[in-house]
Amino acid sequence: MISHPLYLFFLISIHSTLRTTTASTVAAYNATELILLSCGASAITNDTSLRRWDRDQGSKYVPSNAPFISSSSDASTMEPSVFPVPYGTARVFHSPFTYTFPLSEGQKFLRLYFYPNVYSDVDTRLSLFSVNANAFTLCTNFSAFLHSKNLTRPSFMMEFVVNIGETQKLDLTFTPNPNSSAFVNGIEIVSIPHKLYLSEEGVEIKFVDRLFDLNSGTALENLYRLNVGGGAVEIGEDSGPTRGMFRGWIPDDDFIFYGDYGWTRHDEGVVINYTNRTSAYTAPPNVYISARTMTNISISLEWGFPVDSGFYYLLRLHFCGFRQGKENDITLHNLSSWCWKSWKARPAALSAGSFAASNPELVIDSPPASLVWNLPAAAKKKRNGAVVGSVVGVVVVVAALAFLIFRRQRKVKDTAGTFVIGGGGFGRVYRGVIRNAPVAIKRLNSTSRQGAREFLTEIDVLFKLRHLHLVSLVGYCGDGGEMILVYDYMAHGSLRGHLYNSDNSPLTWKQRLQICLGAAKGLDYLHSSGAVIHRDVKSSNILLDEKWVAKVSDFGLSKMAKSTHVSTVVKGSLGYVDPEYYRRKQLTLKSDVYSFGVVLLEVLCARPPIIATLPREQVNLAEWATFCYGKGTVDQIVDSNLKGQIASECLSSFAEIAVACLVEKGIDRPSMNDVVRKLESAMQLQANGGSQPLLGISASNTTDEETFEIEEQRILD
């Protein structure tokens, strides 16, 4: 359950090739216990790997009163990518429900399958619940719908390793939140070879300044199981000639953060020789016949994994030595199962042994009162606490309006641009009307590289935070694959649209000062009240309403600042990204300050942050303006449209603020609260010195209109 994630970075620097001798093959593992339970199913069925799934109704694992405290039915719809077994049916719980599995002592894989859908009259996309396995809390306040959105998969499986003690049973309890329900589509339990991951005597691991005892009383949650350099390994391929542990492996491509890996070894003709120390059940052959080999041994290879804070993480690595010769074989040298999340069991307090973390990106809560009016009057009367607190929260009026707009666009091609008022990485923005009030409707483009996570983050931030200088969210639609956001309409568009590359009349200096101050106040509110790092501050994300009031917008890349920094992949826009954040991969509140400093320079100079066609020293606005400030020649790069408008002391103060935001070390930059106070001071200097305007402002160095045709590019991992 990944929410506002930290990133766990794993680095490898390889300088030599391992070469070991071959050894005899060791037999694969034959699972002694295998339970496959298709919850809510009425008959025995097979999955894609031809594994047999039993129905739970009437089984020895289910209490006799199951029909009275739960219900079962088929999914109302099935997406083509979702296989019916075990996702086609579900058991829905309206009160606490416990499956009891008699098992032998030892560690077991516990796999839970979820497909958020409508079952009978219950919409499990609204479900919030907890799951307990003996002494461990696996989930709390869990939203399977949000989890699936975060994974960008409609259905998913969660995998745990739990230890069965002397009681020789596993009690698996699903507890719905008040006014909600719980559900599960499938349950799988598989035995594990002795000491595959943990041993009874334990292993003492050095953790900072203390030891952590990793033993069989520890539970694990599997987060990532990667096949480095290779493709996906399906569960059938991990079974071998006898029943294995049915583990799935995924490619590592999406997790590579940095490194020089020129080619991938993948030789189908090699023979894998397992040893007594590395048994055949450690991993299937397809994992060992692929690898990443770096062409530059002086550069490390790095992977980045989003993880939750507050837990221990176990990384297990697979290495193998190879010998090229007549036998063309590979002998295993070491092993791994990549990234596991661990927690200690404390039988006296169930909540102590908990994997529970917050849901991805979006906090489940009732919409603010200011959003409720968008629902039709009839819907207001009928809604209850569960619906109001749901994640779906479809705004019916918005969905209908968007549908009409899109349908009209398809029918009347020659007026397709009538409603389109903008666009960006998320998708197009349309102008519409709700209850006679103009609104802006942003619809996700299906080909966009942004998606559900940005959509949920935007809702999360704007539901929790309200401010004069933040754009207001009117409503949203997250139904039927559509992701639509509806905002108050900003009559004057973006700040950038009034600075360059536009037919709009240039803003006066007084207007620019007021806009900068308003945007600074919005960012200061984000930092101080919500501990939110915007991460994409730029002039196109500062919008202007009909009264020219500045509103900070576009929170899809935002992160919660729960500590001094957030370790994350670098995202933002070219020319605005904090260089310290780029180098260290550590996002801070001061990263926003840097970006805002660039915006201040845009306002002053009326040019983009990057103009590739200029002389080298002038390409980057932040670097060029800082150089001019040091030389005392800032007046020479000011927008020529401001000639005669800026008081000299105000210009000095404004330039000083901008340059202070751009200093190399974030710790030396002002806070956004400091920036607000300094901008207020600059406005006062302008008011006091209005009769002494700055003289001799030269024309801006961006007179060639072609230099403005610079398309902003997202910086992605």
C-alpha cells in the first residue's frame, strides 16, 4: 500500500565476472500444502495455469453461518484483461468474517486476490476494511480500488509470508469499516521450503546503531520480485516439473533509475546447475539465464523502489557465475527475492505487528461542503455516509456535461476547438457551465504519460486544502475509465500567457507584483498548512481569475513533506527544476522556492526559462539573471514593456528576492513565508518610489519571436 512513498535505492557496481564450478542438480520443491479458494464461486474452476480452485461456500474453512454474514455473486462487468478465476466472483462481508485454515507449523505464502467491482448490489469500489492473519494486521482502512489505481491494474494480488505456530491454524479475518463493506475474490496458501527466507534461530542484521533479529516470527509482505534483464515469468513457469510455490516475476525495466547497462545476457541454450546451497526452488531457470551487464565499470547501476516509511526492508539478490565451454553452463552463486517488507509479530497486541500503511495518494474522507452542491438535489437526499465517504464520488452533472461536450466535438469537426481552452501533460481542458457558472473541465488523455496517480493526488490536495490563491476543485469523475477534474473557470488563463508568446496585452508592473505575491501566498499555504511540495511550480501553473487574482494549480506531481526531504525520482519541467533536487534525488520545500525564483525572473524579463537559440551563457534564465545581478546589470534584461514603470529600489528588491531563491544549497534559500514578506516589502517600495521610475531600461534580449517557440518537456525518471 504505497502512499506518499519514500524511495529505496539499490546500487550495484560490478568490476569483475564471477566464475564457479558446476555442481549436481538438486530437486525442485514440491509444495506440501496448497489451498486455492475462489471466494463466492458456485463451482470448482481452473485458472490460466490450469490450477484447480475450490469454492469457499460449504468448505471446511468457512463458518456455517457464512450466508447470513456475507454474500457472494459474480462481478457485474469483466474487463478483457481480467481472467474470471479467481476474479470473476467475490465474497462480500458486511460484518467481521473469519476463514480458518488448519495448517502445519512453518512459513506459508498467503496470497489475497482483489478485483474492485459491483457484486450484486454492493459496489466494492467503495469498500474500506481491515485484514488480519493471526497476530498480524495486513491491511487497515484499506481501499482495493485505490490500490488498483495506484498499480494501474484493474485486478491485483497481495502476497505475504506468515509463520504458523503451535496452534497449527491460520485465522484470516476481514473487518469492514463502519458503514462500509469488505470483500475478497480469492485466497491462496502455499507451503514454503524450510529456511527459504527465515530460520527459527534468526539472523542478526546490523541496522544503523543496533541489531535487528530476523527470524521465523517475522512476517513479510512481498513488494517486488524482479527478473533482472529478462521478461515476465508467469506462475506456471515457477512450478517446474512438480508443484512449486507459484511465484510470479516481472521485468526490472521500469525500476531502473540510473546506470550504463549496454546489453542484456539471455542465452536460451545454457544449462542451469543448482547446488546444495542454492536449491532448485530458489528461483526458476528463466530468472538465471538473463542479467544486466554494464559496459562502463566506473558507473553504478541503480534501481529505485517506492516504499512506505516505518518498516524494515529485506533485499535478496540473485547472482550466478558462468563458464563458457563445451558444457555452456551456469552455476548459481547467490540468491535473491528482491524487496520484502517485514514486521515483527506481537501476540499480545495485534496492531503492533502491522503492515498497514495509508492508501495510495488519496485520503478517504467526506468531500468538503463546498463540493457537495454539485451533486443533484435528489442525490443529496439519498446519499449516506458510505457513499459520501467513498473514493468514486462521481459528479453526475460533470460527467453528463463532459459527455455532451465530447459527443458534440465528434459530430461537428469544424467547431472542435470551440470548447477547448488549453491542455497539458494530463490532457485537454474544456470550458463548460454548471448551474450557470463557468467551469474548466480537464479530461485525462488516454495516451498521456500521466495517469491515475496524478489524478488522485490532485483530488487529495484540493480536497484537504482551501485557499484564496489555490485553484478550487468543483468536482471530479472517476467512473468507467474516465478521469475528469472540474475547476472554477479562470477567465484570464495562465500567467505565462500574459508574459510571452501570446497576443495578450502585456501586464503592468503593478499587476505582475500582485500576481507574484498572490502565488507566493498560495505556495506558502501549501508549505505551512499542508506540508505539501508542489514539485511543478511554473508560470503556466499560475492561473488568473476574472479579477486577476493568482491561483496556483496542477498538483498532480505534489508530494507530502513528512520529513526534511522526500527521496523520489526527478519530475518537473525543464528550466524550473531545482539543481540540488536533480543531483541528490531529494525533494524539499526549498525545491519549490527555486522554481518560484525562476517564475519571478520570467515575470521580470518576459522570456522562457530556457531558450536554446541564444548564446550559451544566456540559454538558462536562472543562470543568466544571476550573472547579471552579480554584475549589477539586471536593468538590461528587464522586459522592455516595463520601461518607466519600475521604481529603482523596487527593482533591486525584486531581483534580490529572485536570486536568493536560486542559490545552490536549498538550506540557504528563503522559505516561501520569507518570500511573501519580501514581496510585500517590494510592493511598498514601489508605492513609495512610484514617482522615481527606473530609467534607461534596455530592450529585452528576446526580441526574436522564434525564440519563444520552445515546447516545455517533462523531466521523467
